[in-house]
Amino acid sequence: MRVSVFDYGAGNLHSLAKALEHDGAFVEIETDPARAARTDVLVLPGVGAFGHAASRMASGVADLRSAVRGGLPCLGICLGMQLLFDASDEGPGVGLGIFPGRVHRLEGGRVPQIGWNTIEGANDPLLDTAPMTTAYYANSYVCRPDDESCVRAWSTHGTARFPALVRAGRTIGVQFHPEKSSAPGVELVRAFLREAAQ
Amino acid sequence: MLARRVVVCLDVQGGRVVKGEQFVQLRDVGDPVELATRYEREGADEIVFLDILATADDQETMLDVARRTAERLFIPLTLGGGIRSADDVALALRFGADKVSINSAAVSRPAVLAESAARFGSQCVVASIDAKREGEAERWRVYTRGGRTRTELDAVEWARTCVAHGAGEILLTSIDRDGTRTGYDLELTRAVVAAVDVPVVASGGAGSAADVQEVLDDGHADAALVAGILHDEQTTVRAIKQLLASTGLPVRAVS
């Protein structure tokens, strides 16, 4: 199974790649967005700013969008989750629009939110297979879907409640960093891969 | 609600973990990759590698250590020491850092914080501040170059400036307490926490689990940096977190 991690040219992909390299998954880091769409599993990683990442993705947005809409299993992490929405207050550019809605600045506590926070009200098979109650977050922005029925788990920062995990079919977005959430997070990544392989 | 964090710091020099007292008298305490992963298993919430005597050669070594660590560590890794530009930040992130701490270079040129935050987001830009108490009043002076150079900056004011330039976190070290194991500087920590709206990691002076509890509770720190007492096995991350949980502080439970 080929797992493509789309590289916006920003962050550390080592831990994520290691978490994904499991059960015969072949992980490749792909800087070309159109090529990243031609794979078995797509992962949108989580470090950087929306505007910068959207511009790196721009030339392949149509390919990525149609692949993901067509059922390509996709995991978006932090910024990668936000790129699954339409647009962001953080910067210009368009996301994939898999989840109708916008990304807003997190308000209600110290921002950026950095550290271990809750995963509440979990209602997704992925969290049944790989239960997590805390995870590592590092974000200043959060997703606000037009229709909250896609939200499968929540978290709270100060007075703000925000989506921790969203799902649309085989597309998963997580605001936290599973690859930085120690053993339970790595288990979640692997549960996603097992689901994708089915 | 965010959990309070126990951050384990490893001073890395020439590819080995060393521990100094008040920034001098270094001694070897082990292999960075082995120690980092061991602390993760014990329940550390984050690891910081500080390359306290960064030179061009050491930076190469450091990046190699970071890459090997990132492949085995599944909690956040912060890299600091010798970071001078947004390009250095890019390199550190590339090699496996999740966050980068910037100290002397920010004092020389605060724009380095803004440039890094614009490219990578402020969540990965940590302003590291080494502060030393001056006189009897609650005033602290910023020092750079591993505590060797006194600046004209007031630590609390400087923390505010760093945040205004895009720092997403403050790593605050008391030079007076570093390595003394007499407890964190609570007044310094409280003053900086009150002055900024980003997380503050208190550092310098941990002598026991109770000291960690104190700086998170009375000191209002979001996180506490611990080093020597763990490397010497005076206490464990697990024992610290058990104490924190027993006193009602929110911490990440580790099985």
C-alpha cells in the first residue's frame, strides 16, 4: 500500500513517516500535489501556515479534490485538517473543500494552544479501535464546519469548544498531532491505515 | 482543558547529553536518542535538546541527533542553540524538530522571531530567555550566549517583545537557580506568565518533584523543564506526574 505524505516544505515529517511505516505501508514524501493525488492513501501533515501550504497545493487542488471526493483515504493532521476545509482566516488561498466551512482563529484561552488537551465525546470507529482521551495540540486556528454532523470528537481550550476529529466517508481530519501523542497516537495512525486498507 | 506539561531537557554537546551547573562544569550523562525515548516511556510530555555550546560543527552533529531522535520519538521535540535565522529554523524542522528555541539571535535581531513565525507558524517558535536577578527588587536582566553576556534588556519586558514579534512560547530560565536544585524562581515565572499570553515553560532550579509542583501551581507556569534530577535518578517523570495529579493539577495520564 502506497502512502503519500504531501510535503508543503515546512515541518518535521520524520515522526509521521515512522508512525506510518507499518504493516507493509510504503511511505513516500511527495512535493508535487498532483502526483500526491495518485496514491493509495493520502496524508496531509500538520506544520506550517495555511496561506503558504495552500499556495504549495494550488497547482494540484483539482486533482487532490477529485481523488479525495472519489474515495481516496485521506488523513489531514492539524494544518492538514484545516486544508480539507474551504478557506482560512490565517491566510489566503483555497483548501480542498471536502468539509464545507471555514478555519477561524482560536479564541478563549492562551493562543497558540500548545500541549496536551482532551478528546471528548468520541463517536467514531477509529477512536473505538484506538481510544484516545488526550492528545498533543499545537495550533492557533480551528475548523468550523457548516454542518457539525461531520464532527466525531471535540476538544475545549479555555472557553472555546472546537472539533478534534472530523470525518466524511474515508476522509479524516484531526486537529491534534497523533504522531506526537505518544503510543496511543501512533496506534490511531495505524488504525487509520488498517481502515484505509479495507 | 490543557494539561500542565513536564518537559525534559537534554543539553547536547558533540552528540552526547551533558549537564552543567550554572552554565559551567559539564559532565556526560548519556546518549540523547536513548534518553529521549526512555523519558517518553516514563511519561515526559516533551523533550528539549539544547545545544549549549553551538558551533558550526556542533550544529551538524545536532541535526543528525535530531533526525535519529525524531524517527523514534513520538512526543514533541524542541531544538535550541545556535539558531540564527529563519533558514536555520527551516533546517531544524526539516531534521526533526517540532519547535525551535531562539535565544541570543533574537536579542541581536528580534525580527528573526517574526520571520520564523511567518514561515512556520508561531506554534513552533520558542523564545528562550535566560534571566538573572538584579538587586533586591523583582527585576531580572536578560543574558545571552549561554549566560555569559549581560544585555540591557529587562526579562519581563523582553518576554513581551518576543511575543509581539511572533514567539508562540517562552522558555524562561533562571540563571540564579540553574543547576542549584533549590527550586524554580517563582517570582520571575509569575511575572513573565502575567506579562504574556502565550505558554511559559519555567526552567532552572528543579530539586524535587515538589519544586515542579510548586512552579506549576504557585508559579503559574504552563510547563516545567526538568533535567539534572532525572538524569541523576533523584526522581522520575512518573513520580513527578503522580505528585502533580495528586495535588489536582491537570496532567496527561500515562499507562
